[in-house]
Amino acid sequence: MHLEPGTPLADAVRAARSAALRGNVLGVDLAYEKAAKISPVVAHDHCATLLELGAVAKAAQRCDEYLCRGNDMTLRILRAQIRSTATDHTAAERDVRALRKLKLTELEQARLARVAALAAADRYDYPTPESELDAAERHFRRAGRPEHLEHVGRDRLLLDVRRSSRVTRSGDAPGSPAEFLQRAAALRGEVRYEEALALMTRCATSYQIEPALRLAVLHELTALLVMTRQAGAARRLFPLLAAAAGPEVLSRLPDATRAISPERRLSHVRRLVAQGELVKAEGLLGEGNSPLWHLTAAELAHARGLLEQAAGHFEVASRSDHPELKALALRKLGDTFADAGDEDRAARHWTASHRIEQDIADHRDSPSLKLRMLRVPRDEHDGRVLAAARRVRREGAKALAGLVVAVEAARSATVLAEPRELPGFGDLPAARRWLRATTRRLPRDQVVWMVHVTPDQVHHLLVGRTTTHLTTDVHVADLTDTIRRLKAWKPRYDPAVLGALLVELAALIGLDDVVRALPPGTTRIAVVAGDVVADVPLAGLPVAGTHLGLAHALSSLPCLSALPVLRRRARGQRGDGTVVVSRGADLRQVLEERRFHRIRIDAHGTQDRMNPEQSWLQFGDERVSVKALQHMDFSACGTVVLGACESGMVQRRGRDDRAGFVRAAITAGAGAVVAAHWRTDAAVARGVLDAFDRHLARLPRDRALQHALREVADRHPADWACWSLHGDAGVQTTAGPLRRRLRMIGEPVPLETRPKVFLSFAGKDRPHAEQLRAELEARNVNAYLDENEVEPGDDVVSAIDDALATSDYYVLLWSANTRQREWVTEGWTAAFTLEMTRRRAFLFLVRLDEEPLPPFLAPRKHIDLVDAADRLVATWRADRKSELPVFPQPVPPTPDGPTAAVSVRSHDLGTTHVVMTPLHLTGAALYRAVFDAMQLPTEQVTFDGAVGMRFSYELYQHNEPIPDDQSTVELTSDLVDIAVRVEPFGGRAARDTREYREDEELDEGLDVDRQRMLLVAAFRHLLP
């Protein structure tokens, strides 16, 4: 096929051929599909290339599509070849008969003869394939294509091997060469060599093997012939094997002298045990003393529930010199001990079995990397998970907690400061207690999705108010290959490739089944995934017409045990102070100051795949490595946003421990990290991160990222699916649900978080006052400068009185000019009175000269103007331990006996109120004192009671609830927290009894105007 260079068609075909050289089936298909839209002449090349690469199903699909557009003879012949390769030999024979009625070229007749030969071999009609291959050879010679005679020779050799092998006709066969290899590897691991050989001979004689698997298929077939003591048939394949991989490959074949003698009776008994026909199996077992007999007897005893007897037989079988039989016996001995409740002995045997299986897969008889990947041995973590899953099948939902513990034990916990203490997966009461304690504060609309991959299944656990377990059958090699290609994708590649890989991955892990199994009302998912599925871009996985990251708010956890740990850590890191750093020195300074709780790092990043700990962030001319980042102190930072490219990429060290920027930041003390898996468009990235910062003021972190992604959802997932949240998914802001509600519905935050300072001075000292005001404003302090703040037409006296009453502090600038000002004297007298009423520091002195102070003020410490701003800010920080503006209680106290001042902090309202309580009190008395002093509403209604909100309250100290009963309360500090819970009614819902928690999104049952009206009416008296 001649193509004009430089044309779109030539470029597309060149891209397809380049992808074929790399073995990239998806790239080939997309490039040829693009070329076919330009010209249909590439149809045959498209389908033939897919078939050559082993993508039989895709080749069949494309061939049928092209034949629907036109009756092309070469495509019809190719379709017969494809059907034969897919082992649909009945349809292939039908095509051959129909095509032979037409006038065909010699080359076309030769190809059809090969198809007919394979179809006849599948029926075990060996004379017919011989004649068909003779005809194919004649036609190839007449067509002048002697290079095809080599294929006919190989067909004859494999046909001869199949005819001379002692194999039985297999039942349901796999659908591709890779599936044949996977099934055969599993059977070989179970020491069922004859069944494995039956599969591989069927594969070798019935399929066109893709190039990447030809050596693996040939080697596996030869090895199985040796292990079943069919040396004659195996020797016929030695020349092909040596030509493909060199003569040294023959020395790595299994030792024929150590092969197990085939015992047809025992093989039949093992099949009966696998099928559950235990009575018939017991009748056929008979007596014996070989390792294979003990293995068979042990499997039968285990299936009957005779664990002690099974353990004895497995113990004898495990002494065999045959490595695969020994590994199988040890693994099943571990399973037996696990079912008996002895987890320690089970783990030891699983570990020993895993070590032997690794040696078999990696060193002894696997020259092909593809074949080694297909033989993924089970380790002790897989053993625990599978043992716990068997118990769930036996005992039902009450055993699910043990399965959660087994999956948790397989996850890395290196980010935790202290070693986790997990119960045994067989101790179900302890497992349930651990699970309840770990997920106690999990929001109602959030579930934890735990994923664990065993060699042939993906186990999903959905942990919420209830626990659900489901499995997806998939070979880990297929999953690993898809994820490998997904991680190798680069933004310079076609985005359609990424989209197709995400679709493939979603199908492999059974995402649709997982989403259908989510409890009703689930909107948030915390993912605990390890091993091969760790750190895949879950947000871009397609589901139900959208993408997972748009339909649900996603976050990622290293393990379930990290959930409460990171939640507690993040609670102490809440705040609204945000800073953007683009230099390494600025980052270190910000971390030392510990003033900002949200840090956004704008830098370029590069992931070193060979040495992940040497990956780096580029700040101008300075590089910061992962190791250096891990040694920084992020303990004051609740959210770290890594704007660098590839900042979310990681490299596994061992099975589940991962190295990268995310792990480094969390290990260094951060509560949560937002990072990207790959490079993306700078403008889109900036838009996503800006939107995330904006939404973080009113939403939990996971919802904030979800809303940010929705703003760019009109673009391809390649532009936004890279972003992910790791760590705590809760709120970053110190504002509670009510305050966040006001932000969400558009009401301004009702209270300034900046401290307000009233500056009092004489007119002649205004330059000093202006200087102090500028310095305070630079330190984020709102300074009131008497008449400068009064609007035209306002009452000056009234405005100043209001400003004084709503200020956090009063600063008097004292000098010789002040004494003559009666106005100033009245001001500081009023401030002194307020200080006595509030019972907290309020009046501060700044001396401008040596003028003596009045008697009332003389005992007070004063501040010099030189460092007045710094001293005032430091005092404010020390004074306001509650981190919120402090106000006196709305109702003046009427003490009946000695009292103490208690600061009642409400993150919901964004304020702290000083409440006078008795010195000795019970929980009920404390609730009553706070309730009466703050005039807390229990209900706010409108429209004659048809619409409203009910309020309830709970007091906490150090995150522990204070009981509302007659027990004595011992306050270890003068600060308690009060939580407000809301029960709206009316509006669009007749009744909504949802309980609001600090990290849940706010209710939308009432419209915006009603929410604003009700909240302001209920709590206005507690706000300035």
C-alpha cells in the first residue's frame, strides 16, 4: 500500500505502525481508526495488525464493522482466520466452505487451508489437518510465497505434539493465549500438570499467538511435557525453543528426573474434590504413601472439615523434594491452620510457600518476563485475606470485621507515628471493636472503600454504617499491564488513549458493581488501596454517564488506621490563613513561623522513577528533594497543595510502601495533601487550585476538590483527572457548620476574624497614632482611629461608643498632650470599666513620653511605641487561646456564691463568649449556666411554624463530650467547646432529621432565603 508522504493518511498509518512496534494495541486501534475515516484502504492492515498483536476480540469487532460497509474478499478471508484464532472453529469452517465456492487466488486458498486444518484439529480429526496443510503448502509454492512455508511447518510440528501428547479434551477453554497461560499457570501451581498441558496444547494448535507471548507459550508447553514425563514430544520442541531464546534456555527446563509420576486415579480424585463430589472422591482414593497421595487425602479431609487430619497429610506432603508440590502443600497447610484459628502458624507456612513460589517463578523455569508476571505467587497477606473471605462465605456478615482487619494488615502504616495494634482476623469480637473505634466518627454520607488484589481476584470492602464485601474476577497480570500503560501515559500522547485505558481499568476492577453496592445517600468515598491499584487516577474512571470524581467526593488514605489519626491531627491544624510560596527559602520561613494552615507550593516537579527519593521540586534555581521535604516541619499545616507537575506520582518500595512527595508531606506532619499524577495545562491547573481554595472556606476538603473539578468537567479527563486528595477529608476552616452555611448561601461571614483595636490619642499625637495603625494593619489587625472611621452624617459620640463596645482591645497613647483632653479621659475610663466587666485584658498603654500616669493607670505595665505593634499582637495571640474573638455573655451574671470565668468557644458561630459559672458544678449545672447565659435558642420558626429549624447543643473539652447529668465536672482548663446541631423542617422536605457534623456538607432542604432569615434571627444576639 503506497501512501503519499506528509498526508494525514500517511501520518496516521505511520503512527499505527510505530504503536505496533511497541506492542501498543490501543494506539494501533486508535491510529488506524483515524486513518480509516480518511480512506478505507487501511481496513485489512488494521484488522491484520490487531490479530498479529493478539487482540483477537478487537480484530473481530473491527473486521465486522468494515464488512458491514462493503463485501471485501480479503477481509472475509481474514475474518475466517480471526474466528479460527478465537477457537470459533464452527463459524470458521462455515466461512471456509462459503469462500471456497468463489474464485480465489492461490494465496487466498493457502490461507483458507490453514484455517481448515486448525478447525479439524480442534475436532481431534487428525487426518484432515494433514491433507489441508499439504494443500496449503502447494498453494503457497504456486503463489510464489515460500516464506509462508515456515508457518506450515510450525503447524505440522504443533499438530504432531498434540497428537502424541497424553491429554484429555478440555471443557470450557479460555478466550485468548494470555488467558490460557494464566489458567495453565494456576493449574501448574496446584500440581495439576495434565490439565495444564491439555490447555496449552489447545492454545498452541488453535490460536495465532501474539509475538509477546510466543516464547512463553512454547516454553510452558515444553516444560509441561517434561513434567508429565513425555520426553519424546518435548524433544521435538527443543529446536524451536532454542531458536527463540538461545540454547541456554534448555538448561532451565524442569528436571525430568524429579518429575512426579502421573497418577491418573489421584488426578481424578482431586478433580472430584474440586467439584464437591466428596463421597465419590473418598471411594476412589484408596491407599497410598506418595507425596501426591498425601496431598490428595489432605484436600479431601479439608473439604470435609477434618482440619486436624488434613494438617497431618499436608505436613507429610510438604516434605516432598518437588518444589511446586511442596509450595502447594505448605500454602494449603497455612490455610488449614488459619481455618483452625492458629494465625501465627498459618502465617509462617504462607511465608515459606511464598518464598518457594517466588523462586520457581523468578529463577528456575521462566525465561520470559511475561510468563513470570503471569505467575504471581500468593503471599501471607493474600493468605489472610482469602482465609477471612472463606470465613465470610461460611458465617456471613458477622465475619466481615475479620476480613476488614485482614485487608488492613496488608496496607502500609509507615505514615503513622506509632505502631498500629491490630487484632487477629480470626478474633471476630476484637475485630468488631477495633472497626467500631476506628470508624466511630465517620460521616453518614461517607464510606471507606478498601481494595485488595489477590492473584486472581479484586476484593472490595465498603465500610460505613454497614460493611459490604464483593469480588471481581481478574488476573493480576491483566490489571498490572493496564495500570502500567496508564502510568506510562504522557500529556503529549493522544488523550483518547488515556480515556480508553480508564474505561478498561474501570471494567477490570468492576467499578460499576462497586458503585451499585454503595449505601444509599453516599456522596463521599475515602479510598484505601494498595499494591498495584495504589495511586491510580480514580477521579477519571467512567461511571454511569459521568466520572467517579465528579459523582463522588474522593480522598485517599494509606490505611484505615490512619483515618482517626489524620482526623485528630487535622483538627489541630484548622485555620483560614493561606499562603502561596514559590521559593524554597519562603517555604522554610513559612513553616518556621507556623502562622499559616494552608500552604500552596507553586513549583515545577520531576519524578525520578529509578530513585524516587531523589525526585525534586524546582523553586527557581533551588531544588528540594523528597527526602528534604520529609525533614521539614508541616505539623502546623492542615492542607498542603502541591501545584508541581507529577507531584502525586509515587514509587512502591516493597509490596505497599510508597515513596513520593505526598508521603513525605504527610510523614512531615501535614493533615492532607492535594497533588497531581501527571503534567497538565498550566491554566487548567491554576483554575482547579484556585477553585479548590475558594470552596475550602465552606466545604470539607474532598467536596472542595470535587466542586473544583466540576468547574472544568467540560474538558477531557486528561486535563483534570490527575488531581487527587490524600489524607484527612474533613474541613480546613475553623468555621463550624452554621458559619459555613452562611458562607455557602452568600451571607458574609458575620464576624471579622481580625482583631479590632480602638486607638485613643490626643489630636497633637495623630502622627504617632497613624504610625501605630499602619504597623498594626500590616500585622492583620483592624485598628479603629476615632473620627476617621465615622461616616458623614453619623453621630460621632454614638459611633465611637459602638466602636469601643465591639473592639477586642483598647490602646491608649499617653503623652503630655493627653492629660488636657477630657474626651480621652472619658474614653479610657469607659475602657477600664469594660475590662472589669469582661474580666479579661482589654486596656493597654503606649507611652509616648515621660508624662506621669493617672493613679488608676500607674500600676499598669506600659508599652513603648518602638515595639508597640509587635507587643500588642503577641499579647493578643496569648490572650485569645480560643483562636476566636472573645465577648462577654449576653446576659449579665447574677452570681450566687463564688464563680469562675469559662470561655465557651463555638466554631459554629465563629465566636467565644465568657460565661460565669459556679466553682463546683455538675454537668447538668454547666449546661444550664451556658444555656441561660448565652440565651441559646432551641427553635426558630416562621410562617406560623410551618418552616423552621430546631437546635440542640453539646459541650466538649479536649474533644471529649461533657455529659449532661449529675456527675461532677472537673474542668482542666478555662476553655470548653460547644457544638450546635440543626434539625430543619418544612420547605421542600416535610421533615429532615439529619444531624450535622463538623465535616458534613450543609443541608439544602430549605431554600437560601429561608436559611439566611432563620439563622440570622436565631443567633444575631451572639454576634457583634
